[in-house]
Amino acid sequence: MPIWTKESGPAAEAAGRSARPRHIAIIMDGNGRWARSRGLPRTAGHAAGAETFRKITRYCRDIGLEHLTVYAFSTENWKRAEEEVSSLMGLLKKYLLEAIATMEEERTKLYVMGDLGRLSPELRELSARALDTAEHVNGMQVNVCFNYGGRDEIRRAAQKYALDYAAGQAGELTEELFSSYLDSRSIPDPDIIIRTGGEQRISNFLLWQSAYAEYYFTDTLWPDFTPAEIDRAIEVCSRRERRFGGTK
Ligand code: FPP
């Protein structure tokens, strides 16, 4: 039985099915190629990608998604040219300011997820303000992964757990306990992970959380991605059978 069916209500929920996925995560790839094909600098591709991100966020909210997680800046992205790095930092700042001002009206909460320690004091302060503002908002949660790497997240979680264990503040390690040390604590695992831009790999994204996710790969470059492709990803994945390691 697919996990997302047209049926809903207590019986479907008891069987582990719901009408819609709760959480979609996206690797927004292809901004650079989109820009190059138009003779524009890579930074223009990211600016166009940020617009697509806003459009897709609204659409996901409107179809009732609970969580949308996007990969905006990886722990490896520091290797890019300084101009590109600083343009991505600028886009985060712009988005944070906008989100803080409009979260309530947009019915969308924002959480910046990753190792924020390497970000500027201004970006850290804005991320904290966004988190405070989100406390009073009802709506979909957007998790923007920034200076995020799946391995790095697991490493930081392991380190925090080790310290708590040594101090006698944590017991034996279970999967549930370990999850509570991750940046994604209190976020359900993604049902679907979409990657745009034609590559078919995970690139260090949500390594722990993607254990049972369905993947949807598309050649569409991120700035060209549309809400119709969100529908298509849900439809394609809903036809797959998810058994979570069990049998038919
Ligand atoms: C990968 O495409 C994309 C990124 C590294 C950045 C993603 C950022 C955005 C879509 C902007 C939204 C950001 C915020 C902060 C809200 P690429 O540049 O690697 O593309 P390429 O593979 O074609 O070179």
C-alpha cells in the first residue's frame, strides 16, 4: 500500500497512511548552470533561485505541508569564490529580514538549521530572532539548511551526547535519544527528497533523517522549478510502496 492515498481519517492514519506527505526536503541544484546559459554571473542564478524558493514555499504551505526543508548552503560551499559566498550570505540576510517581518501574515515559520557558529554575528542574531518570532506563529515550518552538512550534524550531535553522558546527564544511546541531539530535533523525517539539476546523489544532505525517504530526481534547473513539479513528485512517490523494512 502506498503511504499517501486519497483516503484520510482515523482508519488510514492507523494504517500509517495520510493523504499528503508531511515533509518535503529539496536539494536546490542548478542555479549556476541556469545563469551561465543566459550569460549571467552565478550570483544571478542564486537570486533567481531565491525567488523560486519563495514561490515553492507558498505553494507547499497552500497544499498543507507541515515542513519544507531546503539545502541553501552546505559545509562544503565555503570553497566557492568569495563573491558567490557573500552573495549567498546576502540572500540569507534578506530572507531572514523578510521572514521576521512577514511570518505571521505568511503563516510560515522559519528555522535556520546547521552549524551557525561560522556565520556572521548579524546572521546568527537574525536566525535567533527568526526562531523567537516563529514561536508565536501557526503554520508550515521552513527549515533552511545553512552551513549544513549531514556528517557535520552527526558529528556535532555525537560530541554533545558524549559531553552529556560524561556529565551523567544522558543515559544509554537509543536512536530516539540520538535524534534529539540533531539540528532536526522536533522535525519529522522527510517523506520525499527532491533534487533538481540532474545529478542523482545526496551530497551530504539529511544523512540520518533520509533513512526511509523517497527520492525524486529531476533535470529541471532550480530557478525553473515549478509548483506543478511538486505535485508530480508527490504523485510519483505516492505510487511507490513504502515498507520501512517490513514485508508486503
Ligand atoms: C546549488 O546550485 C545551489 C546552491 C549552492 C545555493 C542554493 C541557494 C538558493 C536557491 C538561494 C536561496 C537561498 C536562501 C538563503 C534563501 P549550484 O550553484 O551548484 O548550481 P550548478 O550545479 O548549476 O553550478
